[in-house]
Amino acid sequence: MISKENIKYYIFVVFVSILLYKMIDNPLKFIGGIGGLAKFFSPFLIGILFALLLNPLVMIFERKFKKHRLINILISYIIVFVLVTVGFKLIVPAIVDTLNRLIKEVPEYINLLNRFASRYVSQAEFLEAIMPHIQHNLNSILKQVLDVLTTFSTNVVVYALSITSLLFNILMGVILSIYMLFDKEKIALGFKKLLFAALPKHLADETVEFFRISHDIFYNYIIGKIIDSLIIGVIAFIGFEFIIRIDNVLFLSFIVFLTNIIPYFGPFIGAVPPIIMTLIYDPVKAFWVAIFILILQQVDGNFIGPKVMGDQVGLSPLWIISAVMIGGSLFGIIGVFLSVPIAAVIKSCLDKYVEKRLHVEDSN
């Protein structure tokens, strides 16, 4: 006679087999389906992320002021909203000014390149031979840029609708996060009751342990990465402004902060804009910018990062690179940011499974 446990096991095997077949039969469609599912649940995912980030602040207010939880949640959101608004008022004008300056100075840079070419190309025969190919490639690049700008101008309505959809998802995420924070104990208790009612006790315990590990890894990684990137951004601002004294300091420091959040590749990506934008008007300062960023990356990797984050993920570079590439290809920039903690959770589960299997074999 087939037991109830065997029926559940067979259903699970059939479900996994169907998923594997769909993934192998049409991987692009399968990936598109996962992306569509993630978009459908994006307000809930955003709400969970907001609740996770604001929960420590809410708990601090509950311990300090002993007020009603809803008041503590609203105060926490007001503080975050003020900080974000101040940050936008500082960053957005700097970004706009930098882009306007670049647009105005592009003709000057093109003239400078033309003068350089006319002066030195005639002195080197091999440069004179490859110059038509360089000009052809430059024309192709300019044509592609114009095509991108034309496409952008014709799809303004589509982009506006996308931004509206994103704002709607963020608003719904904020509302959902307020409910999650307000009733977090009831939600956790209800989830546990559902697990223990639907699953055997050992599976329910393992599921609860899985979510506990996931919470710890995600929370520690996200908070630690943001704090670490803020420290690096501030140090970059101090170095650019008071030591090297380059232009567009706020914009470039923001780029360093933002890209430092991206695992592994981020610091290398963030080094490119400061070096190139400084190289245009002062090659010597560009050299010192490169040296400064290299030292900053070493300090971050060996001192600041370990102190702030510790070994929260415990992943080798191969795991990190693979996770970032897969996460970016599946879910874009969000996948890049969240790929490392997800990979850490998967690795933790695999390690526990292997340990358990080895322990069972040793006991036999």
C-alpha cells in the first residue's frame, strides 16, 4: 500500500521533472516565465525588502521610546524619506550638471582629437594606414548613439509608463511593508502553523531553519554591503575633493558608492568613470585617481569589508562570479545585487545536505 509520504514524494518528483523538462526544452521561454513571475510578485518582494531593511530601526524605536508600533514604523519611514530626499537633492543636480558639462565639452574634445591626429598621424605611416578604419568605426559608433537617442525620444511614453509602473510597485511595497512590520509576529506564527500542518515535523523544522538562515544571510549581507559602500563613497569624496582635487566630485563619488554595491565586478566598473573623465582634462590627475582607487579597493577588500561585513556569504570567487552572471542575465540589475546572498543560501543548503548524507553513511 502506498503511504501518504510516498504520494507526496512522487508528486514532488513529478513536479521537479516537469520543471527540468521545460527548462531543457525551451530555456528562453522558461527564463521569461521566471522573469514574468518575479514581475508579478515584485510589490511583495519590494515590501519584504523594505520590511527587512526597516525592521532594525523600528526595533530601536520600540526599545527606546516604548510607543505604539505603528508610530515607530511611520517615524522610521519619515526618517528614511527625509534622508533619501536630501540625497536626491544633492546627487541629482550634480548628475545633471555633469551631463550638461559633458555635452557642452564634447565638440571641444573632438577638436582636440582631430588636432592630435593631424599633428601625429602624418609622422607614423602605420597610423596613417589604420586611420580610415578608425574613422569608419567612430562613424558607426556615432550612428549607433544617434539611433539610441532617436529610439529613446520616440519611446518616451513607454519609458514614462515603465517609471509609473515602478513607482506603483514601490508604493505598494511600502504599504505591504507597513503591514508586515506591524503584524510580523502574527505572520511568522501563521506561517509556522501552516508549515507544521502541511508537512511532517522534521520537514517543517528544516523549512523554518532554511528561512532563518536565509534571513540572516540576506539581512547581514544587504545591510553590511550598504554600510561598506557608504564608507567607500565618503572616502572617495574626501580623496577626490581634498587630496586630488578633480572636477565632478559628488557625481563620481556617487558612482563609486553605487557600483561598490555590485559584488566582485563593482569596484572595477566604478573606477572607469573617474579615470576617463579626469583623463580628458588632466592625465596626471587621472593617474593619481587610478592609484587612489586601487589603494581604496585594497583597503576595502582587506580591512573595511571584513570589519563591516565579516564572512557573511563564505563564497569563493568562482561562486560569486557565476552568481552575478546568472543573476544579471535572468533578472537584470536586481539579480546582480541579490545574486550573491541567494548563492550563499543555496551553498549553505547544499553543505548541510552533503553533511547530513555523509553522517548517515558513516552511521551505517
